[in-house]
Amino acid sequence: MNNFQILSESLDNAELLKKIHYLIDDHRLPILSKDNLNDQIIEIEKYFGENEFSHLSAKRKLSNIG
């Protein structure tokens, strides 16, 4: 991945996180705001009683260690 792709992905993630924070505030959801997109998705997932993203994230971390 070159530097331009990394920057583009980071900006896209930042924009998505900003939209998520707006929706949380706009709908007054009892969800903590996080500064990391993955952490925010996990927090939303907990609110809805799901765990699929959390499991995938844990598997990804284990595969990165190896």
C-alpha cells in the first residue's frame, strides 16, 4: 500500500467516524464516543447485543501477531 492509499483510507475512516458520532448525538443513543473507528464499531455492536465484528477484529489481531 503506498502513502497516498494510506492517507486516503485514513481520511475516509475519519469522515465515517465523524458521521457516526453525529448520528449517536443526534439520536441521543447511550453509546460512548470513541476516537478509533474499530473501537467505535465495537461499542455500537455491544449496544445492539452483537459480537461478530469483535470476533473478526480479535482474529485479525491474532493473525497479525503471527
